[in-house]
Amino acid sequence: MNMSVKRNRSFFSSRISLMALGLSVLTACGGGQGGMKMGDNEFAVQSVTVTSSSQTTQYPATIKGLQDIEIRPQVSGFIVKLCVDEGATVRKGQALFQIDPTQYKAAYDQAKAGVESAKANLKTVTETEANKKMLHEQKIISDFEYQTAVNNLLTAKANLAQAEAAYAAAKQNLGFCTVTSPSDGVIGTFPYRVGALVSASVAQPLTTVSQIGDMYVYFSMTEKQLLALTKAGGTLKEQLEKMPAVKLQLSDGTMYDAEGKIDAVSGVIDQTTGSVSMRAIFPNKQNILRSGGMANVVFPYAMDNIILIPQTATQEIQDKKFVYVLQADSTLKHTEIQVSNLNDGKNYIVTGGLKEGDKVVVEGVQTLQDGQKIVPITVAQKEAKYQKALQDQRDGNIQTAFN
């Protein structure tokens, strides 16, 4: 009885070990879809066809608000209050800083009193001029005396105008003691705090207000790439309208929800880099985008009559790409190809080295050699063979799992 139990345990352990060995061998030989090799001379081969594809390319970009407005004081004085915090969302006309208004309030009161005094003096002089005019008409006073009264009236009017101008300036300066936001936006940092002495000539602004309802995204592309987009001709406005919508990849790698539209292209090519500056505009309703941020503009390209091959079918040797092309006698030819810098991460766009109808090996290319003879199978046959081997493993058919 004990010997029988030991034999069963031994057989069970051996079977488990073989299954584990089989799984490890399958995994080491390819592990599934990308380049599985089953230990024989069969390799998956795919015919080259002409197709169309939607590709994308990325350009480093800088995010800017529609306006980044520097907030500078227009009067001198000590900051006595910060009305908002850094990073706050503000509305046009909202108070941001309070500068000590003491001296400006005194000047305002003095100017206001000066206006009242000038008005009273004007009233007196006006009545005097009217009385002198009546006396002059009756030949009671001389022309000189009446003309003096007229001159005094003109002087009083000028004094009132001067007093009102001084009052307007004093009122404006008093208003400048409360620094307000010139537009809706988001507040930047505060280099000056309560107690700091500021003036219109300070080196740094009090803060910056960035308009972020919509955001500008600046990027550059080469002259050749721009020509490919605009060679159809037409006005700049028509060319911009024909350009496709672009997307934005944020600094954390995620894609921004809303699409943007290219709305401006520089008319001057940078002679140093050979690039053209471009601008796209993106909506920013949720205030996710911030002025000064970095991102990548994702530009789509619709391409027709192109050859696509899986990246798993290629080898890279000294920055050159090669594939194995199946010959009529089932031998392989190691062939250099040229590919576009546009790709979707899975396939390459072949620009040279292959033609429609060529057959390339798409699995296990790292184990092949030039001139080697293989047994070509389709990708579907390779997948079916792989699934059969997995099923044999699960069923414990270790011998058939490797056939």
C-alpha cells in the first residue's frame, strides 16, 4: 500500500515537472504572438501589400496662455494686503494687492477741497463780472475796470479746471493703491509680500495673470514637413483651415481630452534650425493646461499607397533595418529596407527595399541567417499551431505539445 502511494506521488511529480518544463521552453521560444519558434524549421511569412494608414508624429511644445499679463504697481508704497493667493483663479477687476493709501488719500482730500474752493471763487468772480458789466454798460465804470473783472473770471475758470485735473489725478492714484486684475485668468507667484516697498520701476512684476480659457501651444516642424502640408496652395487662411486637428500629450504621458487647431504659422524660417514655428489653440475649460507647461503636439498623417510591415519582422544593424525576404526556392535573402520616421509603435512604413508581393518573415528573425532554407507558413497557421501546443500542455500531452 505504501509503495503504491509513493509510485503515484512520483508519477504525479514527474508529470508536473514535465509540464513546467514544457511551459518554460514555449515561453523561452517566443511566448506567444511576437516571434514564437516551435523548435522546427517552420516560420511565419507575410506577403507585402499596399495599403493606407493613419500615422502620427510628435513635436515638443510649450504651453502659453492667450495672454500672460505682468501686473506692476502704478504708485509707490508699502504692500499692506494680499487679496488673493498664488495660483488663484480671478476675474477681471478683482482686487489682487493693496498698497498703503495714506498719502494718496490725503492728496485726494486736498485736491477735492481745492476743487470746492475753485468753484466758490468762480461763483464769486462770475457774479462780480456780471455786476461790472451792468455798470460798464451804464458808463459808471471804465473799460479797464470791466476788463479786469472779465480777466478775473477767465482766471477763476482756469483755476477750477486746474483743480479738477489735480483732483482727477489724485483720485486715480488713490485707485491705483488697489491693484486689480486686468482680465480673467490664473495668478502666478508673488515675489513681493506684505511690507515690501514697491514702485512702478521694480525689477519684477507683482505677479502675472495668465488667461487660460483657451491656451496657445507653440511647436516647430521642418520646412519639408510644412511643405508637405501646404503644397496644395491657396491663401494662408485656407491652408490653416485644411490642416487636421491635433492632439496634445501631457508631460505625464496622458493624452489631453480636447483636440486643438493650428491657427498660425510663422512666415520666417529659422536659418539656424531650418524649422518653422507654429501655433495651435486648445480649449481649457477645466483649467488643466497651465501657462509655461511642456507637452507634445501629436500631429496626424493620413497616408495612402504605402507598405506596412510589423516591427517584429525587422533587424537593426548599425542604425540600418533589415528583413528576410523569402525567395522562390524557400531560401531567405537578408535585405536592407528604408523606413519612414513615422510609425505607430507596431508597424514600420517602408519607403524602399521592398515591393508589393514580396514575402517577409515576421517571426524569429533573430535566429535566421542569409541563404537559410525554411518551411514558410502563414501567420494564421503559426497562431493555430501555438494554440494547439498550449492546449496539449493543459491536457498533459507533453509529447504532442512539441510536435
